[in-house]
Amino acid sequence: MRKEDIDYSVYLVTDRRNKTDEEFLNIIEEAIKGGTTIVQLREKTASTKEFYELALRVKKITSRYGVPLLINDRIDIALAVDSEGVHIGQDDMPADIAREIIGDDKILGVSASTVEE
């Protein structure tokens, strides 16, 4: 999947709170069936192992439907599961360093709250 061909029109940012893993995965799959065009897996409290294992399961779903997966904040997880990219915030690694690590073929999203950012 080329970065230039990605449709950002229906962008899902996940929230797993108060859901079992199966409920969470079902929600993602149903969202994709309903028109979601890109998924950002956001896990603020998961351990590295838990995040990795969940990301593998989500990647299996997104790949089945040809929908790109971005990993929130965790370049290591993004690379480990071969997601289409990563999304970082202003308090994370600098974007230029993140780009060097993930390469030019991956998506790099960066949060911005102001024009200056």
C-alpha cells in the first residue's frame, strides 16, 4: 500500500476502555465494514507485551480488509507488527528522528495543536 493511495476520510482512533479484547476487535472489524478507511491503535496503559499482542490481532483484521493501521506513540510496536505507520504527539520522539527510524515508505502522523507545531 503506497502512502499516496491512503484514504484518510474515515479515521478511527481506538479506545479499549471497558471492553473485552473480543468486543474491542469486533468493534474495529465492524467499523471497517461500515466504512472506516484507516485505524489508529491507541493504547495508553497497556504493557509493551500486551500492546504488541493486541496490535498483531488488530493488524490481522486491518490487513484482511486492506485498511492501513497506525500505531499510536510506539515506533517499536509499529515496526514489530509491520503497521503502515505511526502517530506521535508533541511530547514523543521528534518527528525527524521518527522518520529516520520508520523510513520514507511508512506513514508518520504528528499531533499539532497550533500552527507553529
